[in-house]
Amino acid sequence: MEMALITRFSAVGRMPRSHFRLLLFRENNSLSDPHFLLVDGAHYIEYRRIRRYNRSKMASKTKDRGGTSTSESGGGQTMQQESAHELTAETQASKMSEERAFLTKLLEAALRGEGEKVKTVSQEYAASHNITPHEVLSQFKDGHKRTAIHFACTSLPSEDVLKKEGADIVEVLMLKNWLPQTAVESMLRQKDDNGLTPLMLVAQLSEHDPDLSRRRIAFLFQAAGPKLALARSSAGATPLHYAAGAGASRDTIVSLYQNALVMAAAANNDAAAKALVQRGADRAQILPGNVTIYHMAADLNLVGTLAALLDPSDDQMDSEQTVTYLAKQNDLGETPLDLAAQEGHLGCVMLLLPDGHNSEEEAKAYIKKIQAQKKGTSQAPKSTKPDVKGDDDKEKETPLDKTEEEAKQ
């Protein structure tokens, strides 16, 4: 009887030991096409035949010349070797069956939103196979290369499941500190066959449950940071595109815009950051160190972004709010204007200086003054004596005060 057997080989070579694919073991001759295993009525696990294994061919061959068997001539397999091959085939078949059953249980639990069950079965399998739980979650995939995390992000738990779990499955799996932080970040960057990340799938949930989608987006950003919003699918779309396509709420759109704006600025992508500002990205976020998007734009010389932030026709923020953010100091006591001047970003300084004092010559003079002050401060020796000011020092110099020589320069 001919037996089809799935091996651990792929088109590009042998996979690592822990990267077992689910395997299908069937005793028939109709495996020329892909086969599928239905999971929870909606998702499919694909199995492809790699090679055929024929038990009948395991018997030692008889040479045409002399009629002696290969085993007798020393050139073929002995009965012990044949038995070993049969034992290996049975072991592989058992392993295939075990992994198929495990993946089905794992993905079904994730699709139902049963976070604690996913956590438990992953830990049990990891303990019995000498691997880590995050390897289980990241390496067991369906035929579309979706992991349990992908399935969890698309789940719509019933009321009974929510009552039993006490927390959403995404929160349970990503924010309960049972996995290393690096593993969490890595799993949330994994893409399926279509290049979709877990965040992209969550964004599409807005069509069915806007509130759940918004909460899960917040969980994912909390777990792995705003860089998740910059990923692109095979179609070139970001999570923001999928959220908009699913009719997401304004809060959901703003959360994706906000993180995308920060990351675009951090990546020194002036065009992208400017476009996000012009399309309503929230510029009020305060980052660690009391840094604002205004600080980032000035420090990184994002002239287009800064101009969009200061656009008087923009109704996102009134003039008073803009003045507040321009005067805001980071933890080092620096305003956006300070950063732009220290770095010599002429265009940004011209935008940030008050009207009437923002010509190119005045901006150059101001930059030279601030850089000289910074250089003098860094080189001045520290004194243990108290600072005694003279009569000439009573009046503080304003940022725009300068001598005639400085103005000429």
C-alpha cells in the first residue's frame, strides 16, 4: 500500500527543529493537490505533499545479473535497516498527528478569545518539548502563516468567554508579563501570507466591534510601541488604511495617526510627517522627557512638518495652544527654538522666530549667538563662588537682543 508522508522539508531546505509544520498522514493515492483541515468553520490549515513514501520500495532489490539480492551482496538494506525505516515512519506519523491536534486546539482557543487556554496549552507543549512558550506561539502557523496571535487579534469572544476570562485575550497574551518583551515585539511584527500584522487585523475589527478594536490597538501599542503603525502589508497599506477601510471611529484613527506622526518624525521623514499633520494627526502628544512633536521637528530640521504645525489656517489648534507648545521646555530646559538654533537649522529658526524678527539675516545672527552661548557654557570652568551680578546684569537679555555687529553679520 502506498503511503503519503509529509516531511520537514520545504522548498528552501530543512527547517529548524522547532519549526515543525502541521503534517497530514493519509493512506491513499490522491495527494497530488493541497489538502485542508477546517478550523472553527472559517480558517483553513493547508498541508502540501512534499514526497511520496512507498513501503513496497523498501524491500531489498534484486540485481538483474545473477539474481542475487542486494542484501546478500552487501550493497542493499538489511532486514534490520528496513525495520528501522518502518519505525522511523511510524514515529514521524505519530509526531505529525500530535502536532496537527495541538495546532488545531491552539488556534481554535485563540479564535474563541480564550486567552488563558492559549497560555496554558502553549506552556504545557513548551515544557514537554523543551522549547519556550513564545516559540510555540510564533512558530506554529496555519496555511496562511497566521499564528495564534493573529487569530487572537481577529477573535470576537462571546459574552460567556469574556465573563470567564475576565480580560481580553490580547491583553492576557501581550501584557501579563509571562513572555519576554523582545518576544512580544517580535510576534507583533510577524506577517501572514498577505503581509498582514496582528495590528492590521485588529484595525479591521472596527467593522464589527469598534470599541474592541480601539482597546486592542491601545494594548498593542502599549506592548510593542508606536512603530507597529508603520508596518506595510504586501499591498503597501498600513494599519491606518485598514482601519479607515473598516469604518473605524475617529478615536481609533487619531490613535493610529498620532503614533504614525511620531514615528515618521523620528525617522526624519519630513514629507510623511507633514502629510500626517495636514490630515489631522494629533500633535498634542507629550513623549518621555517632555518632548513634543514641535521639539522633534525643530531638532531634526523637518521644515515642512514645522510649517504645517504653525499653519495659521489649521483649525486643529488655536494660536494660544500653539504658543503654549512653542514655549514648552523639555527636561533639559530647551524649547523648539533652542533646539533649532543649537543645531543651526536656519529654515526652522526663521519659522520659530517672532514675526518681524525672522528674516534670514536675523535668523543667522540668532543661531550664531545661541551656539556661542552654548559653547561658552560648556567650556566655562565650574566655580564654587556664588554668582554676583553687577549693575549691568540686572536686565535680562531677550532672545532677540543683539549688538549691531551681530546684526551686520
